[in-house]
Amino acid sequence: TSPYKEDMPPVIRSVDAQPGSLSFVVGTNKCDIWEMAPSDADGNAGRPKCLTNGHTADVYACATHPKRPNVFASAAESSNVRLWDSRARELMRATSVGFQCRSVQFSQDGQHLAVGGKLGRLKILKADTMQPLVTFKKCNSAIDEIKYAPNNRLLATGSHDLYIDIYDTGFRGPGGDKGKSGKVLKYPEMNTMWEKEKGGKGEYIHMSRCSGHSATISHLDFSLPLFNPPELRGRTLIVSNCNSYEILYWDALTGQQILANQRDTKWHTRTTMLGFDVMGIWPDGSMNVSVNALDRSHNLEYAATGDDYSLVKIFNYPVVHDDAPWRECKGHSSHVTSVR
């Protein structure tokens, strides 16, 4: 049966069997492959086994679990969000969020899962149960980028409306501080205060908006507040790129643009593709259009890119030299649009 209670059961589209075997496999319109076992000696029908689960529309986003390396989430245009076990190659949980998905991201402790939609909706799910917690509609077009701050206190979304929207998540770190919304706490200390407040839901509140890009927001990252330049130390900063290849910096609490150079700022993640520490990812003659995605390893040693030439490239990080050496991974037949 379908993993979605509100969906119709899958329809068989193809059948195949191995010669000499009583078992056969079927493919369905839900992009699943099932193995049908033969009846036993008593004539009882064999129990079908799902070999492969699939999405029923384009998959736009995936996110890895911050605490469980074998777990990841995927989101598709069919409105389905799925939680997978990569080690067992099994579907763990699934839900329909009710809108076409464009982005997905775990909170830093893995308790919440944020999903961005094609028409500007944002839904927060309880990651272990996939139950909805809260929904927002602050913009009118697709949310392509979502990030949680290192201390879990803030959530940022980037949309086709050219805005970055900042939310206070209601997460409280050591001591359960309930001070001013968005107050920066010491990184990386944090506990699971979501479980103790509001039944684990948090108190998501729209806090500020960053406005200044001239094209769709493509990538954004949070800083590590204790490692900012001296004049900005302790403040949570955001760096963002857009499809016009701009690099802008923001104060996450106020939404105000920061004009000071942030070359030496340390970033919690590195998915923005423009900047001093990743300038070597761009091949000669690319005109800044051939690389679609970037991510840095957690140990800060490697950076991976996906490009228009069907390649995933692995670089040593930081990538600060022109024509920096890389190792390429082949397998895709078209543009690589995301890498993690």
C-alpha cells in the first residue's frame, strides 16, 4: 500500500520475473519496485516486499541529519517529504506537507525539519514523527534556501521575492534563557529545551527581513558569532548570494545590511559559492555560471561542487588558488543542481 494514507494505492505499470523462479517484481506509478513472493505450501499468498521507494515528482531538495549520519530527508514537487536510512536503504517515514516543495533543512539538534514551498509557504515538522508544528506564509514565491543558526535560535529562508526572512525558533540554550528574542548564546553549547517548552514545538516567530538583493536568493550561511571580526564579535551574521552573483552580509537580528568586509569571518556552513575561501572552484572561462552548488565538509578539509557538466568535484578547502586541483566524480547525465 502507499505510505501516504490520503493517496490512492499504487497502480502496477510493469512486471518482470526471473526464469526458473516463482518470484516476480512489479513497478508502480508511485515509482516503487515491489517483489512478490510465491504462495507457501498451504496456499497462503506470499507477503509483498518493497525493494525501492521513489518520489512521484521532481526531487528538489535533500538534507542530512546533523546527529545521525545515515539519515537524510528529501522533498519533492509532489508535496511529499521522506525520511530515509541510507545504510539500510529503506524509507523510514513519509508525509505530505500539502504544497509543492523546494527546500528542506534539519535543525542543529535534528529535532525539527523545515520545509520551504514553491509558493512561499514554510512548514516546520517534528523530525522523528513528521508531524506538523507550525506553518508560515510570509512571501509569495518559492523558498529555495533554508538554514538554522549554529545555536538553533534563528531560522533563515531565502526566496524568489528577493528577501531573506529571519525567524526566532523559540529554542533556548543552557539555563533556558528567555531574554530578548534572538539573543546570541555561546556556540556550540545547547541542549534540548524544545522538549521542555511547548511540547517540543518551540515558539517560531517572524522576526526580521533582509532586503537588498537584485535577484533570487540562491544560497545563505550563518556565521559563528564568537569568531567574527572584533567589531562584530557576538553578533549573528548571514552571508548570502543571489542569481545576479552578489555577495551581501546581514545582521540576522535586525535584518540590516553590513557593509564591512567579512573576508576573515568564520561561517558555520559554506554553501555560498562566492568568496575568498572558495574563489578557486570556478574554472577558466566559466563566467560564474557553470557551478550550481557547493558544500564544505564538517571537518573543514574538503569542499564539493556540482556543475553544468554533470560532475561532482572534490577540492581541498579552502580553495584559494586559481585552477585549484580537484578530484571529479562522474555518474550524472545532466546538470548537478545540489550537493551535500
